[in-house]
Amino acid sequence: MVFAFFPNVTSASQITSRKVAIGSSVASASTTYNFNFTLPTSTTVQSIKFQACDTANGSCTQSGAASGFSSSAGPATLNGAPTGLGGAGSWTINTADATSLRILNASNSGSPGAATVNFNSVRNPSAVNSTFFIRITSYSDSAWTNAIDTGNVASSTAGQITVTASVDETLTFTLASATVALGTLTTSSTGTGVSSMTIGTNGNTGYSVRYDGATLTSGSNTITAMSSLTGSSQNSKQFGINLVSNTTPAIGSNKSGGGSGVPTAGEYDTTNQFKFNTAGEIVAAATAPTITNTFTTSYIANIDAVTAAGAYSTVLTYTATANF
């Protein structure tokens, strides 16, 4: 996913340090939207609009809104009190316009600064692998009329990666239309597979890529997640990943492309060492604007002699966040 920023309201000051972290990038998912940004103008803010659009500038009426995005379907709610917006009254949410997340506080006072606003139960746009833009605008009144500062953040929906494994049958990995058959898992062989992802951004402080999901599971039986960096060991129960070229087993490749992104140091960048955190973790990141890199994720699975037969599977979701 490649993220872009284009100013859309030239008469207002630009909001800085803009970032949105979305809990899930799955199309049409109901998820969290957590915004961080800095308002440069000292004027008291009494309302803010976060409007989801399919372009970075131009009209963002119903026809220009990000298709499927909704604040009213949940409906969306504030996740805690916003911070950094002033010093009086309390903020409430208004979901009458489904294309926008709107908050207001008619009793607010003081000057804003570095702000945080978090939402629950926001429905993502419905198009898969599609970039959309959220236009942030602050207002001096409580009716979203008198604009003060503005700025865009960009995000994208993405697909899910399904990993399946069968003891004494075939381990397969699916990404889009690609299927990798890994052969039969035995005590003397290691199941292996790869997926790839390409990412870059013009975000001021780069991006991060996170995965979430369980280990390989069949009913109540699991293949043990490698909770810390460990080498592949046949005749033991293991499931793990890394993002580099390996020799034991011979699988994967180092990143390609001219970007500055790297696998997470000491976690997923060590040859022949694998890990899988069932709580999820960041696997790759960049700290500045960068052209794209392609990362290859290597997956390994081993079993021991008492691993129960069955169809083992898991669903992993990769989420990329750009930092503006």
C-alpha cells in the first residue's frame, strides 16, 4: 500500500504530525480509528470533522465519499475523551453524516495542540485493496462551519492472508489467487511457504506493518507458536515466521527495492531464526518517507511424533499504518 498526501483546503493552516491507526484494514470491517495530530492555530476549537473521501482533494459529497465507509452503521462512538483540544466542557460524537466522524464541544475553551481522538465501531470502506483519504478539519464553532486548520491522512483496505496446514496431508498458504503447496508434514521434514507484501509511503515518519492471528490450530489441538527467536527443529512442534533469506530450511529472501523499510530488528530479521507472537507484532517499518520495498514472509511448521492428525489452519491479517 502506498499512501499520499495532497492539501485540499489552501486557505487554512495545515495540521501537522497527522496519523491514523486503524484496528483492522479488512474491507467493511467495524473497527477502531485512532487519530493523532497537532493543530497549529491557537483559536479555540469547538468541533472537528474527520471526513472519509475517495480522493485527497476536490468534492467529497456523497458521490466523492469513500464507498462503504460509515460512522452511523455501528454507530461509531468516542473511545475515551479526546485530549489536546482545549480545557473545558466535554466532547460528544455526531453520526448524522455517515461519511464523517464528527465531534463537538460547545463549551470548550483554551488553545489546542498535540491532540488524540479515538473512535470505536467505525465501518471501513467496502472496496478491497483501495486507498482512501480522511480529511481532518477543525472549526471555531460547534456546527462544523467556520474552518480553522485542515489536513489529510491516507489509509487503505487490504485482504486477509489465510494459512492452512494438514498433518499427513498438505500445508498451503493463500494470498490473493496464489497457492503454495508445502507437502506433507512429518517428524523428519519441515513445512515451508512464503507470501510477499510491497509497501512505501510519503508519510513524514514512515510506516509500520503489523500482523495479527493465532497459531495453526485444529479443533483443540495446536502447533506451538515460536514465542521467541528459535531455529527450526524437526520432530518438535513449531510455527514461526521471519522476513529474511534462510538456509535451514532453505526458504525466503531478503527485502528488495530501493526503499528504506526494514524487518523489525532482533525479531524478524535474523537468518534461520523464526518467531510467532499470537498477540500480534510489528514485522517491518520505515522511519521516513520511502519508495517501496517488497518483503517476503517465510513460514515454517514442524511436528513431533504425537502431533494429533487433523486439518490445521489460521487466518493472519496484515495491517499497514502510515505516519503523517
